[in-house]
Amino acid sequence: MQKTCTQHGITIVPEIDTPGHSLVITQWKPELMQDETPDHLNLSHPHTIPTIKSIWDEVLPWFTSPEVSIGADEYDAALADDYISFVNEMSSYIGAHGNKSIRIWGTYEP
């Protein structure tokens, strides 16, 4: 599919939307849920970031685009410090392990 898209001038930019909009992840690992918010990840849980990194480790080699989207929108403003640390850490990690830059959404980020 990527090859066909590239031939038509289209770049596929994969997205794994975290730390909000992550219901499928919290259904898989409920211990990573942020206090009664089923679609938000608890960034202070010690297994959250390693879990997200392991997902990206699996997915990054599949895509040829120079960037990926980590989502990063509509997260609790009271947790801004954790959120900013998460975005910065994921940017560094994806850059180092996938040689890609990241995109984030601009909707209600803390």
C-alpha cells in the first residue's frame, strides 16, 4: 500500500494516539489507565512508557514516512508536567530508534 501511495505522491503517516484516546491499550492493560478515565494512560505508572515504546518498536519498521503521529491531544491539563515529559521522551525515543520525527495534535494539549 505504501508503495502505491508513494507512486501517487501520498505519504502514509502512522498514528498511535497516546496518552489520551488510548482505550484499546487500557483494555489490554487496565493497570495503565489514569484514575477512572478509561481512554487515558497513567503516565506516572512505571509500565506505561515502556509499553508505548514497545508498541512503537513493533510498528516503526513498517513505515517509510519520515514522521509519525503520537496523538498527544485532549489530555488532563492538571498533568501537564507528566504530559510534556512524555511528549519529549517519545520524540527522543522515536528519533533514536526509528530515525523519524513526531507530530502531535493541537487540540487541548496541556
